[in-house]
Amino acid sequence: MKITAIEAIPFAIPYTKPLRFASGEVHAAEHVLVRVHTDDGVVGVAEAPPRPFTYGETQDGIVAVIDKVFAPQLVGLTLLEREVIGERLARTVGNPTAKSAIDMAVWDALGKILGYPVADLLGGYTDRMRVSHMLGFDEPSVMVAEAARMRDTYGISTFKVKVGRHPASLDTAVVRALRESFGDSIDLYVDGNRGWSASESMRAMTEMADLGLLFAEELCPADDVQGRRWLVERLDVPFIADESVPEPADITREVLGGSATAISIKTARMGFTRSRRAHHLAEGLGLEVVMGNQIDGQVGTACTLAFGTAFELTSRQAGELSNFLDMSDDLLAEPLRISDGVLHRSEAPGIGVEIDADKLAHYRLDR
Ligand code: MUC
Ligand code: MG
């Protein structure tokens, strides 16, 4: 159970369809595959997606902090010492996806050694989640066609619509077109990635009041403290905190401060260990939870699914598990498959994925 080495392997896989949103855009999955090796010969894996516009991390930075700081601090510890691992990672400020990938690779290795899926070790609630697909900025007709393709091909009927543009009518027109095209057969919610002010958000939400939205996510910055409280108090749908709650303590602060009433749990930024704390906080504070997507590849999606299926609260809402569909390829030997709007988790130990050695050799950037 002893950690003998931690590898950070940069790779790049192009997107077939770039994702555009208020805080940035993504054209390629320039991620880092993290492998935790143990003296049992077992290797745990996870992936870190650099999101400079959200967390400040870069692909080179993730590789450097793992190689130079985290690996030397963790080699020699055992997989059972996860509190010690967390404490050592926490000595370094920031770097959430680098820390989280290490945490999840540790859990993956532990599951493989014990012979159980991580989802069962964490909570074992269910074997599947409904899938919510994220629609990036485009013309209304293109976004409606994309939703129709997702529904017809994969059975997906929940959509998160990216908003936050100026003028806001660019976005409200999209949401209205989706509702008019699909009627009540789909669920819709919106994510602003902090693109609007509180008053712009209120005007847009008022304009969309008849469209039956499930949630509104991060429409305006949490740093606009009074404005955001004012907005959240007036909305009649839960307000999801996403990038404003990278740590469990942020959840407490934002919720008790009246700036959020629901949270997005992203394993990419909290790993399994801190996501579990976020989940317990959500239970204790009475918050709705959506399993969010950090524009993850299939390894990251398997991690989100492992965590989401572990608990009742995290599997209640459709999880954002489909961004990988917009990638031209991936690293898994056996790809994830969404059908009838549902993604089943693997019954294999750990997070239940196997890396295809040829694909990794093809896409890695360090050789
Ligand atoms: C999301 O839910 O916001 C876009 C930016 C980011 O940090 O994550 C994605 C999706
Ligand atoms: Mg979001």
C-alpha cells in the first residue's frame, strides 16, 4: 500500500466542438494524467484539467507542482494515510486540480488493491446517473440542433445553457428557443460563469421567468457581495455556487452569507476526499447538489460518476457527464457510453477505467 512514485503526464486531445462560455473557451483537452504507483505493483489514475480562467493552473504548472513539490512529499506514505496526504498537499496554496487528481488516483489505487469500486467504498448508493449536457455559446438555431442531436443520439433530456453574454438577449433567446422547440420534454438551467452583474442577472432571469428553469448557476461574481445576496434573495430557483466554492470552507461562507443556495460538486477541483466533505456540508446545510463538469475527459468523467453514484444527494439531479462527447478521442481502452440519457458506472475496482497504452503514447506531449 506504499506510494513509490507519482507521474504527471501531459497530453493533448483536440475537441471536435470547442466549448465557449463567459469566462473562457476550450479547444483541446490539454490535461495531465496522474499515475500513483504503489509497492503492490498497482497504479491508480486520474486526470487534472488545467483551467487558467477558473483556478489559475496551467498544464506545465500542474506537471511542475506534482514533480517538484507533491511527489517528494507523498512518496513513502501509504494509501491508507489519506488525511496525511491531504495535510501535505494543503501546505501548498492553490493548485486544486493537481491536488485532486492525486487524491483520486490514490483512491483508485486503494479500490484496485481492495477489489472494490470507489463508488462502493464512498457510499455505494446507486450504479447510474442521469446525464445533463452543457451547451456552449452559439446561435439559437445551432444550440437547438445540438440539443436535438444529444437527445436523439444519447437520450439526454437535461441541458445546462451557458449564459452571461452582452447583450443578455443573446442568451435569453437561446433558452426561449430551446423551451419552444422541446416544450416540457427537457429540463433546463443556466450557468453565467460570472459574466453578468447582479442587476443584469435579475433582468435576464425575470425575462426567462416563464421558461421553467431548474437552477441558475454563478450568474455574477461572488465578490459582488451585496449585489449577489440581493439577487439570490429575489430568485425563485436555487442559485448554484460553482467556481466561487473551490473549498469546503467557501461553501459555508457563501451559503451562510446568503450568496448561494445550492452547490456544484466537481471532483476535478476537490478530489474524492474534499468532495465528500462538500457533500456532508450540503446535507447539513440543506443544499441541492449538482455534480458539475470541469470540461473533463473520460477519466475525469468516470471520477465524477464514481462520486455522484456514491450518495443519494449527489445522484438526485442529472450530473454533467457528457462534455467528453465533444472530444475527438480519449484515453480509455473501453469508452464510456451514454444511452437513454443515463451513464452506468463500471463494476470494476477503483474508478473502473483502464488506460489504453497506445492512445496515451499517441497523445502524450512529454515524449
Ligand atoms: C462550468 O460549470 O462552469 C466552465 C468553466 C468552468 O470552470 O467549468 C466549466 C463548466
Ligand atoms: Mg459552472
